[in-house]
Amino acid sequence: MSDAAAPATPAAAAAGPLGIIAGAGELPVRVARAAVAAGREVFVIVIGGHGDPGPFGSIPKVVLRLGAAGRMIELLRERGVRQLVLAGRVSRPSLFALRPDPAGAMLLARIGAKAFGGDDTLLSAVIRVLAEEGFEVVGAQAFLDDLFAPPGLMTKRAPDEQAMADIRRGVAVVRALGAADVGQAAVVQQGLVLGVEAIEGTDALIRRCRDLAREGAGGVLVKLVKPGQSRLVDLPTVGLATVEEAAMAGLRGIAVEAGGTIILDRPAIVAAAEEAGLFLTAIDPEDPAMKETTAP
Amino acid sequence: MSDAAAPATPAAAAAGPLGIIAGAGELPVRVARAAVAAGREVFVIVIGGHGDPGPFGSIPKVVLRLGAAGRMIELLRERGVRQLVLAGRVSRPSLFALRPDPAGAMLLARIGAKAFGGDDTLLSAVIRVLAEEGFEVVGAQAFLDDLFAPPGLMTKRAPDEQAMADIRRGVAVVRALGAADVGQAAVVQQGLVLGVEAIEGTDALIRRCRDLAREGAGGVLVKLVKPGQSRLVDLPTVGLATVEEAAMAGLRGIAVEAGGTIILDRPAIVAAAEEAGLFLTAIDPEDPAMKETTAP
């Protein structure tokens, strides 16, 4: 977690305008508004087909397709941007669909087709290439206080013994998956792993598990940062939709990674969890208490 | 793979009647017919709600629910059964739904609630308890020649370079998952892991990946034995439905574990794969050529 704690206002004056490369979801909009509110000049590049320019309102922005990487870098330079936030979901395209512009193709060659092997490999390579181009990539947490879940229980309802065992099982599974650079979430019920996430997304995972659930005590969703994942981009996020899907699937609660999983608009999400009777807890997967006990 | 090679006709005379505990699918029926054809007396216990007594025809059988473990052992003893095959799918019940009979509850206590942590843990514990009760559990392969896929390509079509890279990625992911005692299969397309299997089953996995596929070259299904999995029960199986689902999902081929994945009725399945233009290959996941290369 060493790179999680960038200073809250990273050398704003020295760094010039903040560039935001924006995928889907609320996070890039919140970063943009927070930076503007802090007096920072902001320039947003919305990834066409992924992000939505609408919510940025009057904040300066352009929409460019993902393959137009050369044009992006050109525009960022023209605007004097040196510090960048990459925020919001970008579903991975096929190499075929990417249609890189000429400079984009050269960047892609530098990233290497190998980077298509796993999400983190790709993102790490993108961050490395941006650094080589003279940009500093900072995390959304640099602009948003309170972005990460603090350790501990956030709801009145707490996990019982069975739910704690399910959380431990989920931690073991998600970390095994994460080590192979796949997925961040699993649903576990009564020790049984109902589903693990690949690229379908957490909401689709939970929906699928609704039909796979067994009788008796409901399951839990465990959503963690991958071991070794950069804390700068693409962090696991829990939103209102996650809580709603979890409640509809009969889950009893959600466990996220303290200091790693993003909880957007925490008061609203905690209130929704309370309303639905779910627990919401932030754990440290490295805590020895989170290890599964071995066979008796 | 040391325990895969039981003798083809395991001490039939000495062992008395063969007991078969039968879940869903074709495998237990094939084992029963092969044993009868070899002159062995057979007694089948069909797990109610999972297996189907119909296809066993005139072979002696009873239907018992999974929780009636005490009654099962009693019946097997009455019939003089000492050698057992456990074959066919049994979807894992919740502890709640199991409703064990009194002897079943005692067996369950011996297996331990811990066994509900993962499939192999449960099956290993069941085999251990059956051994303590004086039964010998043998694999279906002891009665069916040619049950496992031999190493190598089974179809005219072969995986190209991209498909081989996808297979290697799939091997890495499935083995990571298997080490956490979850799932046996993954679908990979152009380096991207579209889905990984938990308890939904391989056919459901493939169907889901149909909507997640990217443009361009189709993906591959990789289906392996879990590292450390007993070769006695619940081995991964590829059937006609797998090939049909794979073709409908636009996959280009299937890679299974040589000497570990069961291919039921191989000539028919190879013919279906040829017809659909899929490759079907059996690999050794321990082969160094199956390891993913590291970053350039």
C-alpha cells in the first residue's frame, strides 16, 4: 500500500493543469470537480465509447477514441499538462478493435502485445510509457479525501461466524486469482465459491450467483485489490449498484480491502447497506486472522 | 498422475460386487455396463435429485438421497460390496439441504464442516471416511479403457500461435484457481480472460463468454484437473454439449489435460469438433512449453 498515500494536493502550482483520462463511471467526474474546486486548471480526455463527456459540464474536455493515443499525448502537451489521472472503467478492446493512430501504433509497440496478457500488465506498461513521455501519473486518491474504505465495520450489522469463514475463503480465492492477474471479486456462500470474476464485472458476477445460491444463510461478496496491483489506476470500486445487486442476490454482506477498494459516496452506500440489512466491512487481507485455517 | 493407472480389471473375483454411487451424467452408466460386460456383479446407488436410475436398465439399483449416507453404507454392506466407484456429477448441497440421517450426521461430523471449504477437500474426506469404513474407492478409469484424452492433437485443425498463447494463459489461470480448490476451466481470447469457472459448470461458463467476446480471432476453452486433485472422483469431463457450446460461442478450440480430463465417447466428440471447425488438443500443464513467457 506504499504508493496509496500521495499528498492531498500534489504540487499544484508546479505541476500546471491536471490532465484526466476518463473512462466510465463517476470517479473521473469527482476527481475533475475536486481539482477544479481546489483551484486547479483541468483538461479532460474522455475515452469515446467508454466515458461520457456530459457530467463534466463546463470543464474543458475532448472525446477521443482509445486508439488515438498519439493525438492524446499531443493535446496534453499543447495544454501544458504534465500531471495525469487515469480514472474510470475502460473495458479492454481487442487489438483488432483498437485501430491505433500512427503514434498510437508506436506506443503500442513499446507497450508490447505481451501487455494484453493481463490487466495490470497493460496498465503498468501504459503508466511506464506515459512516464517515459514525461507525464506523472497520480492516483485519484490524491484529489479525493476519504476515497478508500477505512479498516473496520461500516454498518450496524456485522458478519457472523459463517460469514467470516466465507470472507476468509473469498480472500484466499480472490488473491489466488489476482496473482494470475485476473479478477478482483468472488461470491462465497457457506464455504462454497459460487462465482469468481473475470472481465464480466462485479455486478454481472453477483447477478449470476443469484441462481446458483443454496438454501440457508446467504453468501458474501469479497472485493479486493490484486496483489501487486498499482494503486494509481483501475482500483476496485463499490457503488450503489453493487449494494443493490448484492441485496437482490440474497447476499448478507460485502467485504472490501481497507485502504484499497474505492467506496464512492460512502455515506449513501453505507445507508443503502443498512437499509438492505447488509453488512459492509473493510478488511486487511494480510491480517493473519484473514487466513483460512488448515484442515483439522 | 500416479494414482490414475489402476489395473483394468481390479481383482474382480476377490473384490465381490462392485458398488457404484451414481450422480448425473453418462459416466456412471458406462462404468456399470462395462463392469457387467466384464462379468462383474454390480449394485448401484443413485443419488436422488442428481442421478437418474432410468439408464441403468435391469442393473440392480436403489435411489437414495445424498443425506442418507448411513443407509447407503448399510445397503452396500448387506450386498457384500467392498469396492466402490463414485461417478457422475453431484452438485454440492448446502449443509441445510443435506438433512443427514443419524449415521449420516455422524459421518458428516467425521468429514468435518471444514470439508465444505472446497470440492477436493470434501471428496478427499469422503474417500477417507469410506476407507475407514472398509471400502476401497477405485476410479472409473479402472473399468473404462480410453477414458482419458491421450496427449496431442485430436483434430485436423491445430491451434495457431495466438491460440497457443491463449492456452498458456488459460493454464496459468486455471492452475492458480485450482490451487485454491475452485474451478477447472477458463475461457481466454487474445490474451484476455473472458471467464473462469466456479460452480456454474463449464457449459454455463462458455455461454456467458459468448456475450463477452471481442472482435477478431475467437477464444479457447482450457479445462484441466486441479493440482493435487484425486484422480478417483469428479474428474473434469468434456462431452458433446461442451463442443456444441464452444462452437456457438465462437471459440476456436478446446485444450484438455492429457491423462486427466475425461472425454466421453471420444470418436463422436472428435467428429463433432471437426464438423464445427474446432481444434481439440490434450496437453500436459507441467510441460515447460505450457508456461507463459515473462515480460519482454
